[in-house]
Amino acid sequence: MSNEFAGTVPTGSPVGTVSADAPLLRLSGVVKRFGPVHALNGIDLDIPAGEVTALVGDNGAGKSSLIKAIAGIHPVDGGRMLWNGRPVRLTGPRAASALGIETVYQDLALCENLDIVQNMFLGREDIRGGVLLDEAAMETKANQTLRELSVTTVTSIRQLVASLSGGQRQAVAVARAVMWDAKLVIMDEPTAALGVSQTAMVLDLVKRLSSRGIAVLVVSHNLNDVFQVADRVAVMYLGRLARTAPVSELAVNDVVELITTGNLSKTA
């Protein structure tokens, strides 16, 4: 396999001039198959830095396959991925993380029996002297990240995750992603099963991420949330991308029609 697709940006490869307005991530003709099933069929999608892109679609439309391809869990079978205009192949989650792609899944992947600091550094602990955990350094980094994201509802970073609300847990999971220099944060159904106030907190957090120049890809079934925070919406239908457009160009009914039929009967 050519080093052009080694999972990180290749050095010395003749990729041409990178445009200053190139999106952070561009998918071009991306294909993913599972046996005879085309989970992704020729996906073309731009994900710009500093913007919120909402990914919507019915169950089985291909949303999960797409975010797992971007996260490196399911390497694609065809097409190209361009990171800042340079071709990459994401051969696994570590390759995606090395580029700055972090994913917050619906289950959040938090350990309830550990505190906030332990969860934020799980598997990436700071070691002092090659042997001991540097608890002070980890507390400082965790505190700083939560402050930068204006997460103020947590009373102590040594709280067990089991004691946190759904919105607070989502905030911890996002802070963990941001702390590792994320450039693209993927959020899978971030407001599912949250109450009104907790949903508002998470949506504010999404806005703060984009204001920091971070690209955010939000998977959601809640179109009210989508139209509240997204700059652009990408609608998937049966493994293909039915439409991508700024939210200002589509009404909620347009998105519903695209989700259910894959087409738009009127010109938006």
C-alpha cells in the first residue's frame, strides 16, 4: 500500500497545491461495502472547519457507516478522503485520532465508576518519572479544558461520572475530545434522551466548539436541534447523499421529504 494512504498526511507526496479555502475534510466518491450491501455509495461531502454540519437520515440510511468510516473504524473500499486538501486513508481509530478526529458516540464511552479526570485521561494518562500518574497535571488540564468550554455545572472534577446528569456527561465526553487537540469532533445523537435544559446546554457546547474553529459533525434525528445549531445539513438516503445545503436554503419540511424519499419535489 502506498504511503499516501498510510493513515496520516503523507510527506513529500505530489498532491499539488492546497487551496486556502479547502475544507478540513472532503469525501469524494466514498464507498463502503459489507458483502453485497452498499452501506455508502459514492458519498461526496465537505466538512469545513469552524462550522457545524448536521448529518440526518432515517434508520439504515448510512449515517453510522459514514461516521465510522471517518472515525477509522470501517476503512472505506473506494473513493478518496482529503484532509486539508491532502489525501489520507484512515486505517483505524488511531490514524483518525492522529489527524485530530475525535468521536463522541451516543453511549459516550464513559466509565461510571471513575471520576471526571480519570475518564478524560483514560488510556492517555500523564506519567511522572516514568512510573507515577501525574495527578496534578491531569487535574490542571481537565480544569482548563472544562473552563474553556464554559462547562460550569460540574462542582468537582473528582466527581464520579455516575453522579453526573446526562448533559454533564455529554460535556465531559466532548471536553475529553477537545483536550486532545481535536480539529473535527463527531457527535452521535448528542441530545438523545436529554431534558430541555440539558439539551440547551449541549447545543450551546456545540456552538462553542465551532466558534473555536473546530469542525463539528452532528448526527441527529431532532430537526429542531439541527436547525438551531447547524450551518449546513447533509441528508442521507439508502446509502447515498441525497442533498447537502446550508440550513438557510432548506425548510424543515424539505429535510423531512429528503429523509423519506431521497428527493425534493420543489426547488429550494
